Amino acid sequence: MEKIHDLIIIGAGPAGLAASIYASRYGIEHKVVGSILGGQITETHDIDNYPGMENMTGFDFSQKWGAHAKKYGVEIVSTTIDSIMKKKEVFILALANQETLHARTILLATGTKRRKLAIAGEKHLLGMGVSYCATCDGFFYKNKIVGVIGGGDSAASAALYLSNLCEKVYLIYRGAELKAEPYWTKKISHSENVEIIFNTNVVEILGRDKLERVELDKEYKNNCQLEMDGLFIEAGSVPNIEYARGIKLETDKKGYIKINPDCTTSLTGAWAAGDVTDGSDGFQQVITAAAEGAIAVRSIFRWLKE
Ligand SMILES: Cc1cc2nc3c(=O)[nH]c(=O)nc-3n(C[C@H](O)[C@H](O)[C@H](O)COP(=O)(O)OP(=O)(O)OC[C@H]3O[C@@H](n4cnc5c(N)ncnc54)[C@H](O)[C@@H]3O)c2cc1C
């Protein structure tokens, strides 16, 4: 007979790890299944807005969170969930490592993934000049010319990080002004090698075996093409919920899981927390994700007790 866990937390980012810490302290028997320990924050070079944790690399920050959760003895399974079904009152989770888990309750904390531009050359040149992670791949473009697409916090932070490594950084944004936090925009305005190109889209990425240049939808300095060695795409994100299609959770127009103030979803037994939800007024940060993880677990505790 298969063991039925009280709770399976799906995702090992800030929401999932905070939830695990609270679940351990509430004495809820649980497991965490998450492909990347620490989640998206591992991708940032520097996090400095989480109270009490100053000037840390994203990697160190994530490791600390992972170690804190593990301190309570939880098992964190490093793999992805491929699908979920609900039969009677039990969730059945199929893992990519061929394991199957059964649970009375689940917490979906799977965050988001980078939005693709879906333009010519993007797929073909991925890993050959095109990247979605400046912190991971920026080093390969030391002293070279790179572009960053986007205008939010991630794009601004990537452009700044690259400005310390690269000869030149073009920050290409379709809007008329950056929507990143003033903290980032101020830093960018002081950076000598970041050039911002507003009101412009990249429409094609060109190069045979490696990125050579990009095609813009309008002229910049009398040219519709810009030469560069690397292009970092920071064009927003989409929620990671494909694996949960089988349980038909209610989502908003953009596909984020709708949650109530206690992080319950439209399906009994399923909670959701962090960037994958429509919660916290859409403010996607470590602090909001962790808070939702904690709120969800308190609600799960009460539900399991009943
Ligand atoms: C470059 C960058 C810089 C950032 N800088 C800051 C900052 O300075 N301050 C700040 O507060 N926030 C920052 N953020 C935002 C912050 O990282 C997110 O808001 C936060 O990580 C969201 O946490 P989460 O747990 O909801 O999701 P995530 O961190 O996305 O974690 C999701 C987890 O789910 C796992 N997962 C996904 N799909 C599956 C599946 N099918 N099966 C199993 N596991 C799965 C992932 O591997 C991961 O473990 C930054 C984000 C980026 C990308």
C-alpha cells in the first residue's frame, strides 16, 4: 500500500522552502519536490532587499534557505513533477524520476519561467549567444558587446551586472521608460557603458553558428541592425503550471493560480503560494513568496486537523 503523505510541497524556491520550515514547525509530515533548490533567486548575482540579509549573492542566499529547511529533517527531492491527478481525496503526483507520490494536500509553489520572445533566431542561437540568465552566462561575454531585452527589475539588474563584465551593454526596451525600481534606474543612469534604446523591439536574431547581430524594428543611429556577441532576454515571465493541468485549477487571465487570502485555491486540498499565484497584488519578490508559503501552511495545518 502506497504511503499517503500529509503534504507535498511542489517547488523549492522561497515560497516552498518557507512553507517547509513552517510545516516542520507545525509538525506536518511532508516532502518537498523541487527541481532547483532556492528557485529563481539562484539566478541573481546580488540580493540586497531581504531584511537582515545584506549584500548576498543569489546562490549563497538560496543555500542558506535550503540549509534552514533541511535543518528540520525534511526530504527535498531534486526533480520535477510531470503531472498531478486527484482520485477520490488523494493527489497522485508523477515525478520525472519515475517515482509516484500520494498526498492528502499539496502546495503548488513552482514560480515562473522566462518568457520567450518567439522571434526568428531565438531558438537556433540559444546557448550560442542567446541566454535567459545573465548571472549564469554573463562571464562568457567578458569584454564583449551584449544586449539585454526588457525594462523591468530583472532586465535592469542584468544590464548592471553585465556592465561590470562587458565592454558595452545595450538595454533594449519596447517602452518609453524603464519600469524597474528607481534603485536600479538610478544605478543604470550612472553606468557609463550601458546604452538604453527605448521604444524598440528586436525582431530577429542573426548569426550562423553564433550570434552576430540583431534586427531592430526601427533605426537606431541610422541602422536597423546592432552588432553584438551576446543577447540576454529578460522579457518577463509566465507561471509554471503545465504539470497541474490535470487538476484544473482556476487561474487569472495571465495563467496565474487564483488564491484566497489563506492561499487556498479553487480545488479542495490544493494550496498555492509565491510567484505562481495571483496573490500579493502581483508583487513577485522573495519576501512576498515566503509570506504566502507561511500563510498557506498555517491554513493547511488547520485543514488537516479538521
Ligand atoms: C534575475 C532575478 C533577480 C531577482 N532579484 C530579486 C531581488 O533582488 N529581491 C527579491 O525579493 N526578489 C528578486 N527576484 C524575484 C524572486 O526570485 C522571486 O520572486 C522568488 O524567487 C519567487 O519565489 P517562488 O518560490 O514563488 O518561485 P521560484 O523562486 O521560481 O521557485 C520555484 C521552484 O519550483 C521549482 N519547479 C518549477 N516547476 C516545477 C515542477 N514541475 N516540479 C517541481 N519543481 C518545480 C523550481 O525548480 C523552484 O525550485 C529576482 C528574480 C530574478 C529572476
